[in-house]
Amino acid sequence: MAKKMNAFYAQSGGVTAVINASACGVIETARKHKDTIGKVYAGRNGIIGALTEDLIDTTKETDAAIAALRSTPSGAFGSCRFKLKSLEANKREYARLIEVFKAHNIGYFFYNGGGDSADTCFKVSQLSEAMGYPIQAIHVPKTVDNDLPITDCCPGFGSVAKYIAVSTLEASFDVKSMAKTSTKIFVLEVMGRHAGWIAAAGGLVEDHGIPVVILFPEIEFDQKKFLARVDKLVKEHGYCTVVVSEGCHYPDGKFLAERRRPGGRQHDQGRTWPQVPLGRRRLPSARSAPYCLQDRCQTGLRARQESGRTGDKRSQLGDADGRAHFGRALQIPNRHGGSEGCRQR
């Protein structure tokens, strides 16, 4: 490898509040080592920028502009969800990368993203051994799931943890204020198919006296224990908040959202939702988990409460008809460009 070569930097996957701060760190550090690193080229829209030779020369930007990345939201250079195939499956893509890297004297590859981005970074690193092109590939970690190996608190997690904690607290206060005559259970679904860090962040509301149940993807869902816990909290506090990870599943491995009725289609509250293929397993739309828990609370707890009473047959849950309301951790942009809140009803 030549003594001084240029670097390629790109962003991949879902953007977070910190991904531009990581870009700032890479570019500023490279500028401090001009004796070994020349220019830093940013790929527009991730690895796509390398394959299409759509590069941004960051040396044309002032130090102040690069420093401003630390407080810039979204992905400054554009991101992507594009996975390189293996070298054996698509050698042409790798040959194209070498062609672009050679044309711009690139010897350093910085890829900023989560697990799939780390996989892309690893595949690029194989160019040295498999195809004889010398390059140093460095993965810059970023993911809200906080599930990357050898990282204690991954950049990206802090921002989503704060968001979920605040959203859960706000929704819980809403439920608490109306629990006497309205909703008594609020279900909030959060991301995290295999890691429960985001769901755990919702548990911070306990510091404010909020009764909360957290369902993790790492722990098998026990419907009996879940209903008993919710029933206990509603009786003690008058209301309860449930934070459920999208990856919560039954002991047989089926996701909580997988509810089938005759005909083999997913149904929720009288609606049929499309299925989304994920690997070998098919999931319904992400809206199904809250509906599923709502149904469990509505039917399971109401039956339990009615079995011991001969007078008032109304459920202690939710509205007069016994419904539990649900929400999703989503920011819904309004027409003014802001956010209208964290839940759908």
C-alpha cells in the first residue's frame, strides 16, 4: 500500500441522531493525520455511492461545516439498505469497487452502520486477500438496537432510549389521568426483534411511579403470568402500561404478532393485515403485536374479573366495553414538519 492514500466513508441502514457525529469524528481525525490519510470521500447513499462512483470530496468543506455535522439530524450523505452478495455470488460488484477505489487512490474504507453494515465492511475487507487489492476496512458502529458485539453502549441507542422513555412516560400519564372512566391499559410496541434494550428503556418510567410490564424478545411470552401481572397492577394502581418488543415470542418460537384464524390469514380487530417476509419466517405487519396484547387483555382479564362477580359485569379494563388501547413508537410528521406524538390509537 502506498504511504499516503485516500479514505472512503459512507453511512448505511437507518439514520440516527448520532450518525453524523460519527462522520464528523472520522473526517476530523483524518484531517489531523494528513501525513498518512489524504482526502476523505463520502459515498452518496452508502455503498451505492462507491458502486456508482458518486463521491463527495469532503476536503472542499470547511472545518466549521464538518463540525456542524455533530448537531445535524438524519444522514448528511444519504444512507441505504443494500447488502453486498458474497464474492462468489457476485464477483462483478467487487471488481467494480476495486475499479473505483483505484481511480481515487482509496486505501481506507469506513462504513458507518449496524449489523448488516458490519457484514458489508467484512466483505470489503476480503478484497485484500481474495482479489489482491490492499485496503483497510473499518466498521463504525451505529444502531438503535444496541446489539452489536464488543460494544457496551452503541451510538444510536442513547437517542432512542431517551425517546422511548419520554414517550412511554407521556402516554402513561395520559392513561393515568383517564383511567377512572376510560383506558386502563396502554400497550406500546417498540423495535428490537432479537434484543430488548429498547424495550428496557421504557422501564425507566418506574422511577416516576408508573406501573409497567416489559416484554422482552429474549424471554418467552407466558400468557398466564402476563395476564396475572397486568391484573395485579390494574387492581393496585387503576391502570398499567405495557412495553412490548416486536420480537416477543411464544415458547414454540412463534412471534406474538403471529395470529392466524381459519383460512391461514392474519386478522386483527376484524382487519386483515399484509404479511412481511422476514427470512424463512413470515410476520404480519408490525401493528399486530399491540392488537394481539389488546385482545389478550380484553378477553383474558375480563373473563377473570367477571367470573367472580354477579353484579357489575363490566370489565375493569379500558373503556366501558373493556378495551385496552395501544400505541406504537413512531414519530408522525405533521404538516408543519414537527412531530405529533408517539402513538396511534
